[in-house]
Amino acid sequence: MMHLTRHPIDVRDLLAEVQGPERGGTCVFTGTVRNDADVTGIEYSAYEAMAFAEIERILGEAQSQWPEARVILQHRLGLISVGEASIAIAAAAPHRDDAFAACRFVIEAVKKRLPVWKKEHRADGTTSWVDPSGKVVTHGP
Amino acid sequence: MGKVSVRFFARYAELAGCTWSAVNVETPATVADVIARVREVFPGTKGLPPQPLAALNQRQVRLDALVNEGDEVALLPPLAGG
């Protein structure tokens, strides 16, 4: 499975990658675009080569920490409409605790380490880069 | 002098006016030296924060990391994945 995609994410594809008869607990996280302040969509861009390498490193770390778990993630790039998923993570493990923990580990690592950026598009035609530290840089239509 | 590739992304690409370039620096240099050279060559990048996030050859590094000829330095706006 490609870690980065420009197509809608289908969670069933992720489930098929991680589920198995020896893994009784599966945890799925999806992040979807919110309709904050007239936002109609978010345009995601990435340093793709590094993002791919970083995802491989994050999944490798999860595998080392929870050897019996299987974890996969897919991040979507391009313009994504409100309500659609920008990221999905699936973690399956013999028991639920490890599935939840591995899934949580991966999304937190993504937030801290993935070289991905987002530009909000609003109904009035303006756009702004999203800075998680709180600053907003707005541009005209 | 050695040539170092520099990549800009998202808002920083808008400030620089390009997504990729190369600068000449005395090598070995640090990432901070490369950024200082970038500020001279691309006036728009004066709007970069004093200590931007940076990656060297696709790994996040501190600004005192050593850079050699042929390396790639990427300037990363605040990360917003997920």
C-alpha cells in the first residue's frame, strides 16, 4: 500500500493489510477535514520523499515497540473537501491495549515529524496556511 | 566552496519564489550557514523565522548539523500533517 495518495482513502484497504486471525483487536484512526470558519477544503502538500521515509521510520518504530502488532497508515495529499479523510491509521494486535497504543503512537509521531503542510480554502475564496503553533497567514482569492 | 541543494516548501516556497535551488557555501558548513546564505540570495526569505525547522538529506536535524558538498538542505515550515 502506498503511504501517500492523491485519491480518497478507503479504510477497508488498510484493514485488509493489518487484520489476521491471530490479531483480535483492531483500532482505526481517521482524521477528516473540519468545517472550521467557512473552510471548504484543505490542500495538503508534502516533502514527499522525506514524508515517505519518515512514515517508514515511524511504522518501524511501532513494529519494534509492539512486535505482535501490524500497523499501516495512509496520508492523502491534494485538495480534500470537508468531511473527507486526510489520514487513516489501522493497528491490529492480539489484544486491544496494544492496538490502541500503537495507533496512538503513530498519529502522535505523524503530528510531530511528518513534513506535510496544509492550506485552508474558504468559501469567500481566501486561503491560509495552517500553522499548528497558532499563527495564520491569509492570502487573497 | 561547495554546492548545496536547497528545497523550499509550502509558505517558504512562496517567500523564496521557488521550490528548489542551490547555493555555494564554504564546506563543511552547518545548516545555519546554508540558511544564512539563502537569506542573502533570496530576499523573500528574510521573512523566515530566525531558526526554521530544517532537514538534511531527508532527516530533520539541528541547525548545527554539518553539511557537505552535494547535500540537500530542506527548509520546513511548521509541520501540519494528519
